Amino acid sequence: MSYTKNLIADVISKTTGETEFHQAMTEVFSALAPVVDSNSRYQEAGILPKMAIPERSIVFRVPWIDDKNQVQVNTAYRVQFSSAIGPYKGGIRFHPSVNLSILKFLGFEQTFKNGLTGLPIGGGKGGADFDPKGKTDAEVMRFCQSLMTELYKYLGPDEDVPAGDIGVGAREVGYMYGQYKRITGRYESILTGKGLTYGGSLGRTEATGYGLLYLMDNILKGVSNGLDGKKASISGSGNVAIFAAEKTYQLGGIPITMSDSGGFVHDPDGIDLAAMKEIKFVQRGRISEYTKHRPNAKYTEGKGMWNVPCDIALPCATQNELHEADAKALTANGCIAVGEGANMPCTAEAVEVFQSNNVIFAPGKAANAGGVAVSGLEMTQNSMRLHWTFEEVDQKLQSIMAGIYEKMSTAAAEYNMAGNFVAGANIAGFKKVAEAMLAQGAV
Ligand code: NDP
Ligand code: 2IT
């Protein structure tokens, strides 16, 4: 067996049950085979075996009191994966499905993603199996405060800087930031995605969705007239999905579907974003309510969204939401490009279908890197104690996404895999982190 195949088998055997982590690690290490086979330095210094284990994982309980004065308790985690190129950086997720495997997969991906941005940020991820759905603001606040009462020990502007992810947005970041400040008495950049009144960056809210579309536009300009007139199917209706839809319109495309965990809407005239923002950001409601605003749109409960014909597919909800059968349906219906707004939304089998049918495929670690990139820019502004305009941030985001396109294209071509952005993104992200690890000493 080859070096990477052996290593993948070894990691899997030592991390039983961590299926999401196995999936992410197998994809990356498989893509790296030509790099490590042709460069003995990486093998000699044990770079890959080290990358497969987080520098540190913290697991802790979060007790809190609900509105009925009952004690509740959740499990929370912070996986500090890699500090090779900067302080640990990556979001916090609140979702009942959260476990160590999911956070290890996310922290592992984040390490290479952050490497691709060109910014000095390491990789990490955290979260809790807390379900914010149906909780009052006061309950969410008490949960966030209790979580930070433990987590603050491990954070610092030069140590670990979390941000939002599924179930964590401006409200939660605000409550966590307030508690950190209350405990430590320090006003410092230990979270990004902060509110604009207390150190947040303009453009961070929009950054992941906007960045995704900047990257897709860059790619599509090489093969057609960019996004102009293209119908986009977008899953999810959270932070990433809504701003992906907004930038789709701005670049001349038409978003026609969106979803949540209950079902999806298909609006052939184009999604009404004002209505969607009202339902999701103001009312924190369900997507089924959308047809009250748009009688011509159709709501379908459950799955099946990827059967709607579209030109480009942008999965922006969660991991493993787009399966082999979905990929076959999209391909049969003429979809020409897929961009992962979420982290690992396409299964390995789905990716294989896209690649073998020459559907352009932009993997999450490149396509959704705009969010963490602007988080990096928020850290920079906090250090400088100044504030850039929206236009300045957006300009930097565009050039970072153009840089990612360039890096993944060049790396793929270097290993005779031109157009394979999975290989290109993994190789380019890996080299950045691996070279830093080598330079800092073998052990
Ligand atoms: P939000 O919580 O704002 O939105 C998540 C959306 O996905 C909601 O519509 C939610 O529906 C849906 N969803 C979540 N879990 C599931 C599930 N198990 N099954 C079906 N639908 C689900 O999160 P974000 O938009 O911030 O994150 C979306 C994805 O993008 C995640 O993969 C995240 O890791 C990734 N990402 C986020 C970045 C950011 O800056 N926020 C940066 C880079 C990547 P419902 O409300 O019904 O649960
Ligand atoms: O997956 C991701 O890149 C994020 N959730 C954003 C992380 C960040 O630190 O902004």
C-alpha cells in the first residue's frame, strides 16, 4: 500500500466512529499522495500523521437555567487543530448533532482553508449540542454566558479566536463577547463576527456568501459569460445561503430555490430576498412561510430540492446534504457548476459524479473561505484600532478569492490535474501549512 493509503487506514483505525472526520481526512490525504510521494521531506518530518491529530481538544459541560427555572446541561468542545501559521481560528456551531467527529472534521478542513486565504490564521473549530431553535433570547444568553465561563481560559487574540457557524450569529457572538469581557476585564479581539458597535468588521456578515459567488464568477468567466443569466439552486436559508443569493443577483444570476431543515421553496421568478430576510433574520421563522409572501412559489416538505433544474448548484446548509442521486439529477438536468458554500455538503460519491461528468466543482475549503478571510481582516482592524469601509473590505475579499482561484488552479496544473479544484485546493492549502511546520522544527 502507498504511504497515504496506509496512513488513512491507520488514522481510521485509531479514531473509531469519527465518520465525518474520516471522510474529510481521506479526501485531503488522498489528494496529497502525489505531493508526499515526490517530496520525502514531508514523510521524514511526519507532517501528515501530525496533521491528523489536533494540537489539543477541550471538552466541557455547559450547565444553564431555562426560563422555567429548570437546570439544563449540554456538552461543548473546542478543537484547536493547528497553530502552524497563526492563532487557532474557526467558528463555533450550536446544533443538536454536534459531536467530536463533526468538530474534528471542521477543524481539520479549517486548517487548510485558512492556509488558502494567505492570512496568518491557524485552524480550529468549536461548538455545543445546544439547539437554539425555540429558545428565548434570555435562554440563549444564559447558555452563551455559561459556555464562555469555561471557554475564556483557552482564548486570546494571539491564541484562539472563534467566530460564528451554524446556529451562531451576531446575537450569540455578542453574548459570548460580553461574558469574556466581564470575566477578564479585557477588551480584546477574541471573537470575530462581532457587532459593528463593538469592533466588528463591515462586510463580515456577507463575506461567506459573497466570497462564494466571487469565486464561482472567477471560475465561470473562464468557460462562459460568468454568472450572467444563470439559474442558481441554493440550499439553506441562513447566513451563508442568504448572502450567496444576494450576490448571485448582483452578478446577474437568478437564485430560484432555498431550503431549511423542514423543506424547500422553488420560486421560478427568483427568490424574494427581502421576504426571505424578514422570515429568517427578523422572525427566526420557517421557510414554509415564504409562500405567504410569494403565492407563485412552491413549498415542498422534506428533500428533493436538487431535482429542480438549474445551471449552478450552491449547497449552503450543512455537511453531507447532497448525495450521489442528487448529483446525478443535477448533472442530467444540465447543471454546469457546483460551489460548496457549506463545509463538505457533497458526499464523496456526489463529488465523484460531478468530476466524472466534467461538472465544475469548487470544494468548500476554497469556495467558502471568504467568511474566515474577512474574520482575519476583522482581527487586523482590531489590532490597528481602526475601521475600514465596506468597500475596502469587499475589495480585499475579492482579491483574496481571486488569489484562492489562482492558487488552486496553479497547484492542480502543477500535478497534471488541471481543473481538478479538489486536488488543487488541498495541495495549495497543505503546502502552506506543511512548510510552516517544517520551518518550525520537526517535532
Ligand atoms: P446558519 O445557522 O445561519 O444556517 C444554516 C442553514 O442550514 C439553515 O437554513 C438550516 O436550517 C440549514 N441546516 C442546518 N443544519 C441542517 C441539517 N442538519 N439539515 C438540513 N438543513 C440544515 O449557518 P451558516 O449559514 O452560518 O452555515 C451554513 C454552512 O456554511 C455550514 O456548513 C457552515 O459550517 C458553513 N460556513 C459558514 C461560514 C460562516 O461565515 N457562517 C463560513 C464558512 C462556512 P434550519 O434552520 O431548519 O436548521
Ligand atoms: O467554516 C468557517 O470557515 C466559518 N464558520 C467561519 C470561521 C471564522 O473564523 O470566521
